[in-house]
Amino acid sequence: MRILSGIQPSGVLHIGNYFGMMRPAIELQAEGETFYFIAEYHALTSVRDPKVLRENSRRVALDFLACGLNPERGALFRQSDVPQVTELAWILSTVAPVGLLERAHSYKDKLARGMTSSAGLFNYPVLMAADILIYDSDVVPVGKDQKQHIEITRDLAVKMNETFGQAEPARQLFKLPEPRIQPATQVVPGIDSQKMSKSYNNTVDIFADEKETRKRVMSIVTDSTPVEAAKDPARSTIIQLYSLFASKNEIEEMRERFRKGGTGYGDFKKELFEKLWEYFSPMRKRREEILADQSYIDNVLARGAERANEIADQVMKRVRAAVGL
């Protein structure tokens, strides 16, 4: 089974990235052959500073490795190191119905948040489909909000198979990838209770320093319930975030203290910070070890790109022959 995951280097990684994408993707190393790509082409729709893009791409590689990605069990590489993906994106775009792309939720959401409309933003699902199909991927772990992109990928694969493939399944151009939704980690709330996102400036970064991390946690928005009064744990961002790091008994104990009253939100936030800081402690240590060897990241990315290109070359040879190139 071949598993594919990608992440945009559009900013500093936060705990929403970790629980929503990184940890589930890393855990899948035990299930099959894993490919992890840093999606620079996708990031170009929002990042306009070349220096920032390069720095972010390297930081993503560093943070992914620090969080547990094993380069001996999975290929980590930059999207731009596999140029075949953009060729496949163009070929897919020649059969992609405009109406299919117009129905993409992410395009509408990004426009609603004020992003400038562009052909790249509109064609985002086509490039994502190329990312997936270029490696004959079987499984793609995604958040619930990305499930539609896998459905679009499958639609485009079917369209290509019908247009250029053979009737026998074994001779079709593309296999149909399956999404892997992580139900327990679909949405990580930000400090304002919305979905944690760089776009909302409501994040808690994975590897921020202690002072900044504490400041962000203590900034979590709460209501005006007095210290002595009972509080509703079901509506608390503090509880939601605490649940990511604490044991079942610890979570239930905090819930009970919410319901009992007598403890202020500030004290609960301090407990959350301590749990969060402790959780990422081993990863901070591993990150420092990686930084001490400047060649390590370059070697990992080079090996990953070599493996990715091996597969991409095979797929594109098949596609070019089928379409007449």
C-alpha cells in the first residue's frame, strides 16, 4: 500500500497541523510505503516572497523530521523536485470539467476570506490530483475539509481512464485513491475557538519558544463566568485542546472541576500549557539534534526526491504513451 501526504510551506507549523495532518501521516509509516511532499507549488498561491518560501520549505522538513518522520521508512521531498507533477497537472486539466472545479469548497472559502482569484487558486484541485496520481497512491490521509479534493481526484482519474485507458482494470491509466479521514482530529480549535489556521492568526506553534507559547495559550478566548461558578466543559476551547495532550482520567478530572466551579479559566490555561509543553519536549530535543547537522536535511530531501522521481517517471511514461506524446 502506498500512502501520500502533502503539506504547504505557507507558514510556521502549528499544533493544528500536527494533530490534523502530521501525526496521522507519520503513524501511517507502519502501514505501508509512505511519500511526504512539501507543496511549494500550492504555496505560491499565497506566498509571494521567494526567501520566505525557501525558508518555510526547509522548516517544514525540519519540523516533520523532529516530530517523528523516519526517512528510512518514508520519502520526504519537495514538490518542485518532481517536475513531472506539473506536466501531469496540465494533462489532467485538459479533461477537467470547469463545473467540477467551480464546485470546489476550498476555492469558494478562500475567496470569501479575501484571497485574490487566480487561475492557480482555481486549478488547485487539479494540481492536487496530479500530486496524488503521479505516485500511484492508494491512500491519502486528509482532514474532513479536504475530502472533496480526493473525490475530485477520483473523478479526474476516472475521466482519464475512460478517455485514454483500456477496458480492463489492470490496464487503466490510474488507480483510484482512497481518503483516510482521521475522525478524532478533524478540527483543532484555535485560541479564538475557530478552526486553528494561519489565516485566522489564532495558532499555537509547535516549536515557538516557551514565553511565546505560554502567551498564546493564556490568550485563549473564554466567557465571563466567575471563578466560583460552574463552567460548561462541552463548550470550552481549553478542554478541547487539553484533550489532545492529556490522558482520559486527566481529561475527565478537568471536566469535573469545570462543572464543580471554584477554579478560574486562568488556572486551567496554565495546566493546558504545562501539558502542551511537556508533550512536545522530546520533539524539541530531536529538532536541536537535527539542526546540529546542517547536511542532514539536504540528504534526506535528496534521497526522497530520488525515490519520488523513480515512481513519477514510470507513471508519466505510461501517461505520455496513452495520450499520444
